[in-house]
Amino acid sequence: MNWKIPDTEYHLPIFQSGFGDGSYPVYWGYDETGEICQMVIQFIDIQLAYGEEEEEEMED
């Protein structure tokens, strides 16, 4: 959903992630003029999710 913030020209994406507790870290990317140009939402920590499994497989 592309939600417009009332009384502004700003829009925010709103969507359901489907998993987890609904709290995810959000990072902003800036261009060379200091303007926000990117938003990154980390839905899964790959190292945390798969790191232990890989380490266990290597030990066997």
C-alpha cells in the first residue's frame, strides 16, 4: 500500500511481512547531496538464521 502522510507530499510503503514480531531494523541510504534516496528493511538476519547450521555442518 502506498500511504500518503496527511498534509504532506510524502508517501510511505505499508505492507505485511508475514513473519516475526513486526519489529525490523530500517536503514536509510543517502545520496551525494545528503538527501535520502534509499530505505532498506532487514527482515531476516542471514547470519543469525543460517550461521549456526553452517557451523554445525562444518564440524561434522
